[in-house]
Amino acid sequence: MKLAAATLDALGNDVGVPSYDRTALTPGIVHFGVGGFHRAHQAMYLDRLMNDGKALDWGIVGVGVLPQDRRMYDVLSAQDHLYTLVVKHPDGTLEPRVIGSIAGYLFAPDDPEAVLARMVDPATRIVSLTITEGGYHVNQVTGELDASDPSLAADLEPGATPGSAFGFIVEALARRRAAGVPPFTVMSCDNIPGNGHVARKMLSSFARLKDAEIAEFLESEVKFPNCMVDRITPVTTDADREALAERFGIEDGWPVVCEPFTQWVLEDDFGLGRPPYEDVGVQIVEDVEPYELMKLRLLNASHQALCYLGYLAGYRYAHEVCQDKLFVDFLLGYMDNEGTPTLPPVPGVDLDRYKHQLIERFANPEVRDTLARLCAESSDRIPKWLLPVVREQLAADREIKRSVLVVASWARYAEGTDEQGNAIEVVDRLRDKLVERAQHNREDPLVFISDPDLFGDLASDERFVTQYKAALKSLHEIGARATLEAL
């Protein structure tokens, strides 16, 4: 049956449903970027609280600002903003639960004033973000705002109606200030080191270009907690929809699938309160940095370490790569010898256990996380997740050979053909530039890493360059698998 509020009572006992009265929910959070991860993570934690009779005044109103977000609006609207979260266990067990914490969804291009009205409402105390790494418009080398994006440029026009997340946040803060309403907290939940600091800096820079007074207000009054988030959430497929319908009788236009593991480490820095997240397993801490560095440099960087090499070697899913001992040894070698030496102590975490747990998570055959997904938007990921490891290892005169091979494998992948001559669909906001450079890899092996906006001055570091050229040559001459065997 079609998923809707009216059909919840008819679902089988093997499907969890909200135990709370959703008509009693009141919105307290506006969230930009309602994708799979948000629905598998932050919305799930709130649903847990609500099922315990808590946080009913913290309902989520999602906002979509991109043209492709209309589909999410259509699906959620048709399902009374309900959706099914399906946890995929390694033994093949599926654990479905209908999530009810999203109270509404607004498609901003249709009615931007409705979005602003919700954000200005005093009941809105948190504005949260999963807008991807690229959504913060950070110049990868300078760390400053890149205001050249057309959506930002449009929002900076005098009297412009907001069109971007940044535009809505700054305009809503300006209206709250004018109305004497205290500012909401901005909570970034993206995979960026110091995501709260980055959100504050980029929004402040954007606001300064628009209105210096609002920029000062933002800098002095608005809270930006840092957090670390973790749950592998692959793209939903038609097979996932079919399995949900066949095994559980639910017709859901956009369910979410995820692994069993979930983690959220959150800095307790909120201006107008927050839900009692700690009651459902969120780690509330004073300093998130050790945890986020652990995750970014071990989990996220390891995803990059496996995806290009695995794809070139003929694999298409993460679990296939992580059931191959050659690749597992490479990943553990990277984590032990290059990633871990750059980490500060991580309170309460056994790093050796964490690293082996990552391999187990990656190897879950039920999640079916595609390498294509992990290879996408590399220009936003490699500079944030892997190149800091390279730079710290170079500065300390420590090992870099595995990290360098990952960079070379990205360059080889960006050429647009695999080792069998099959076309690769390179998905990246800088796709045209990356592919054009990569196609000159053989005659000019430094062309790919000569972009200072992505690599800074690494192309002038003799040790990095020597190892990079050797790695790229090996990938061209003997391929990914033989290169790993010879490492």
C-alpha cells in the first residue's frame, strides 16, 4: 500500500512506525538539503526522541533550493512527509522503520517568502545544513569564500529574492534582527573539518558582501556548533523500492537505505536550546575536532583510497573491493602508516578497533555502495580529506606512498576510460577542467596536479612529485592491481 499517515496502522508488525501523534508536532528546525543522509541520520535521531515522547517541538521543515529538489518535494508531499528508513544488515536482514520527524517540506523556488516566514518564526531555533562540501563555496587553497558561484552572485544583487541556502540564512537573520527575534543556531552536518567554523566564516564573508551590519550581528550573536556525522547511506535504487514493496508491502516513492552503524558527535553550542540528543546516543562533547579528523582521515579518505583504484581494477561496489585482501591490506596500510600519524588523541576511541570496524562496514554486501558514488565530486573531497594528510606527512618526513597513489589514481580515473577501455562517467562540478587536464597525463604527468586551486604548491614539492610521477606511470603501464602488488 502507498505510504501515508492514513495507512500506518495497516502496516505489518515487522515495520516500525511513529508511536507519537504527528499532528502534535511543531516545527523547531529548518533543514536545507533533505537527501538520503539527512533522512538516515539527523531526522532518524529526532524520530527516536519523539518515539520516547520527547522533542515534539523540534519537528523538521525541509527546504529545497535546487531544481532537482522538486522531486523530493513531490514525493514527501504525497506521503504526508513520511518515508521508510531501511537498515541493511550484513546477513541480509532488512530492518524497516517509517520516520515521522519531518513535519513539512518547502520548495524554495515556488515560494521563497514561505521559507523566510518559517525561518523568521521564533519557533525556529535551529537551521541545519547538509548541502555537500561544495555548498560552502570555499576556495580549496585560500580557505576564503569563492563568491563566483552564480547563485551567490544573484543573491548579492540589491533587493534580490534569496535563491541559495546562504541567501536565505542571511536574509532570515536580517529579518529576525529587525523584528527583535533572537537568532537561530546554524548547525552544519556536512563532512568538512570544523564544519561549524567553516559555515560561520563563509556565511560571514557572504553577509559582509551584502550588509556589514548583518555580518557583525552574525559574527557576534549566531552560534555555529561543530559536529561529526557518520553513516554510510548509498543512493536509493529501484531494487530497494521493489524489495520494500515485495517484502513489507510498502509503496514508498523514496525510501532510504543505510548500514547499521551510526555516529553523531556534537559540540554543545546552541543559542536557543536543542533537542536532548544525548538521550538517543549522540555524543555531546566540548571539542569535536579529534573525532572529525579521525572520521575524515580514516573513513572518508579511505573511501577515496578504495574507489578509484577499485574502479580501475574492475570493481563497481565498495563491498567487492573490501573483500579483496590486496585492497584491504592497502587500506589498512594507509590508515596505520599515513592517516593515523596525523591524528591527535581521540578520547574514548580504540583506533585499531575503529579501523578494522571500517573495513567490516565497507565490506557489508547488503549496502551495495557504488564506487561511482564514492568517486563523485572528488575536487571537493580529496583537498579536504586526503591532501591534509599528505602535507602533514611531508612536513614530518613520514611515509606518503599510499596517499600519493590515491591522488594518482584519481588523475588516472579522470581520464575517462578504465583499464578495459570502457568509458567512465566522471561526475564533478569541475568535470570539464579535470578531464581535459587528465587526458594529457601521459605526455605531461604533472598537468593534473598543477592546479593551485586544488593542490596548492604540491606540484613543486620534489618528494611528492617524484612519487606521484612513478605512481601514475605504474597505473598506465601495469594497471591498478599490479601497482598495489608492487607497492
